[in-house]
Amino acid sequence: MADQKLKLGVMVHLRDDPEGAIRKVADLGLPSMQLGWPPGKTVEDGLEVRRIADDMGVEITTLWASLPGLAVWNFIEGPITIGLVPPEWRAQRVQALEQAARIAAEMGVQSITTHCGFIPEFPGDPLYQGTIVALKQVMRTCDSLGVEFWFETGQETPITLLRTIQDVGSENMGINLDPANLLMYGKANPVDALDTFGEWVRGVHAKDGQYPTDGKSLGREMPLGEGLVNFPVLVPRLKECGFTGALTIEREISGEKQIEDIKRGIELLEPLL
């Protein structure tokens, strides 16, 4: 298993110009992408995007489902706004994830991915229990469609994420490991996290970052190779865990610097594939 060559991809957000967005992937010479999917899109939108991707020879490895409503990416308002944890957004977001799963199934995309939020450590917390109920509902839809659900890492500790997967109890669940998020949220060292949940990793964001240094703000995202993610150790360890998917480069800026950093990331990762 450790000898299988991994593939590279890039994270693309679907906005006004899907053809232009997917052409950027093809122009970078990359065979795959994760597709950031806004709420409110239709099956028809999905089929059109799939046609464009097929024409350009780019595989869509997951629909990264953005959720309706407010999300504040910090430690103060994040726990009450992100994912399925906040009760006031939960029903609406479950519906959005079920719709994303239906679209993924029609497109022939294997999975949907999202942040579930700051899942509480304590299994007796009503917010934990409510999140499990919501995820079970999402998984009934995913299971019926043969679509996997991948947790984007970051806001919860590795052991909480493992417990959540076990408590929901579907074989169609997996993890989209964002190693930078584990650092930026101060939750874990990503290499060590594989000891806890490595067998569940189905997708990977090749993203870099630093630990937080104040109690309110996340750590900084960095260009690949300039943060604290040890990719030369992480990638072989992923292979040991049985990972055979794509390393999807994510750089959360825009413009020329983003393309420059992605190209540098490709250079850094190619020897590890």
C-alpha cells in the first residue's frame, strides 16, 4: 500500500465562472480538485460543472458543501456559528447537506465534505447529542445514495472526531484531513492525530499553518512549506494508514500570489507522492 502513488489536486470554489475555475486546475496540470459548493445550487448546476470538468480531464474528488447562515472563523463566535453544532442553524444545514449529497450522487462524485463545528468534548453535552442526531439524519440520506460524508478537521480534537464517527455509526463516513486546521485551531499535531483517526482519512487538504498565539484568533495559514505541517513525515504516515486518495492543495488567498504558492506547493509535494 505504501508504494501506491498518490495524486495531486487543488481546492476550487464554485462562484460565477465554473469554466474559468476548472481551467485553472487544468492549466496547473493537476488531475483532480475538491469543489467548494455553495448552498442553493441545483442538480442541473452540478451536471453542468461535471460536464466541464470531464471536458478538461479533471476529477472532482468531493463536493465541499458550504452551509447556509453565519459562520465566524474564530474562537469566540465560531462555536456558536459554525457547522451542525449551533441548534438554531441545525435543521437548515442538515437540509443543505442532504441536498449536496443528492447533487453529488447525480454528478457521480463519491463524497460531500464540510465542517461540523466545535463538537463538544463531553459526550453528555446536549450540543454533542444534538449534533449526533443531525449527523445520523444526514447519513441516512448519504447511505441511501451511496455517497460518503467526510468531516473537515479543525474545530474538534481528534478523539472527539473519532467518537463522533463511532457514535453515528455509518461505514460511509470519513475524514478530510486538513493538517493546517489542526494546528491553526490548536487541536493537535497532524502527524500524531493519525494515531487516533488515521484509518478514517479519505481526503487531505495540503495546507500549512501555525498554532494560535492568542485566545481569540486562529493561527495563521501559511504557504506550503513555511508553516509547521511536516509533510515529509505526514505523507508517508498517511500511506501507512492505507490512504490512497488525493493531496488537494488549499491556499486561502486569491490572485497571482495564490497561483505562485500553489505551484511551489506542487514542487514540494511531488517527490512525496
